[in-house]
Amino acid sequence: MYMPAHFEEQRADVLHRLIDDYPLGALVTVGPNGLDANHLPFEFDAASGPHGTLRAHVARANPVWREAAERPDTLVIFQGPSAYISPNWYPSKHDAHRQVPTYNYMVVHAHGRIAVRDDERFLRGLVARLTRKHEAGEPAPWKMGDAPEDFIAQMLGAIVGIEIEVTRLVGKWKLSQNKDAADRQGALDALRERGGDARQTVSERMEEALRNG
């Protein structure tokens, strides 16, 4: 990933928080037919391994888990909120007309190696934890015990677990740090005026970056 120094985010807790908040990752692998990408909800265990461990499951019918046994090197991309930035939002544009459109965004690339975990105990624990996390906001959270045990056993038999020990985390926070303070302020004010969850989050991160220099 192209990484100008002013966009690089190295704080581990910040990178971990984005993965936790946006856990649907793009698992990029190389198979016999070249590059492949699978989009999976991941569990991230920051305390397991020097850079954390990612866990997920795929359909047993998906060849990725068999191919990964031969080519385990992988990349998982976690995309946070993003927002279009109009050049009209920069005060300097109206003076010199030397600005162009862009996008601001936050992204984490997790590099590692896949280990296949084809055992029922691993899968049952993983599915239970993912369910608890994503059902937590529901008024009556669904749990595995709500379904018949034979049905759960059948569903678990149709998936295979994967575990990725992360060897490197790379974060890019592109938040107009290459602009002067007035233009940065103009862009974040415009995002707030237009509203929406993604624009609001991007504007908050832009304000933090501006405040922290």
C-alpha cells in the first residue's frame, strides 16, 4: 500500500479499534487461479501473538481453506469509514483554484499466515463469540441454544475455521494531513454540515488529527 509518511497510523490501539468496529474483512489469498478475495466477519484477539490473531470461518465448499494450506501467506483488509472531499470545501481553492477532489478514509492491512482449524470445538466457540458480539445490541439477542442441537451440529459441519497469526499491521489514516490548517478545517466543517454516520466519523478523526498536529 502506498504510504506517505503523513498518512501512516502506527498506534496499535487505534488499529485494533478499527478492526473491532469494522470486522468485515477482505481476506486476500493466492490460489491456483491467482488472486482471490473473500469477505468474512473476523474475531480479533489482540492478546494472542505479537500483533494479535484473527479468526473466522468459511463454507466447507469454499476452496480457499484447502488452497491456504499450500499457500498460507495472506492479507486481510479492514476498511473503516470514508468520505468524498470536494475541492470547493477548501478556502484556498477560491483564491488560487489549485485543488482537486479526493477521498478521505481509514484502513488497516493485516498481514499473516493462515492455519486451518477444522475442528468442532474451535468452530463452536468462535461462532458463539461472534454471535454474542453482533447480537449484543438486539432487544432479545439470538444465541446458539435457540436452535435445535442437531441443526447447529449440521451448520457447524458445513463450515471450516481459519486462524491467522498477524505478523504485521499497517494503518493508513488519510485525513487531509497534507493540507494547511484552514483547508483541513473547511473540509471537516463541510462534512459535518452534510451529515451521515460515515461523514461524521471521518470529520471527528480529521479534527483529532488537526488538533494533534
